[in-house]
Amino acid sequence: MKLGVFSLSLSVKDLAKSKEFYEKMGFSSMGGSMENNYLIMKNGSTLIGLFQAMFDGNMMTFNPG
């Protein structure tokens, strides 16, 4: 059974610094924009969303498929 894709949505204080940190860990931007205060980043099959001032706390997201 294939469960789909899990991703983490992280609430960050500084999007630019967070982007730099995750790029050093091998992630690259694949969606979103700095102007819209969020980025979707990917490293292999791992996805994370970085969200500045959009919600309180972190979330785990499940995308079936």
C-alpha cells in the first residue's frame, strides 16, 4: 500500500535565514516565493514548507497519492 507523501510545514521567524539553513542541508526551492512569505523545499523525496508569519506552530501534512 502506498501512503503518499508526508511533508513538514514549519513556522519560521526569518524566511531568508531558514532558506539558507536548509539549502546547506541539501534542500532546494521548488515552490512558493519570498514575496509571499513561504517556500516549499525538496531534498530527494523529502518536502518541507517554510512559512513566515502565516500560522502558529509546526504541522505535518499528508498528501495522498
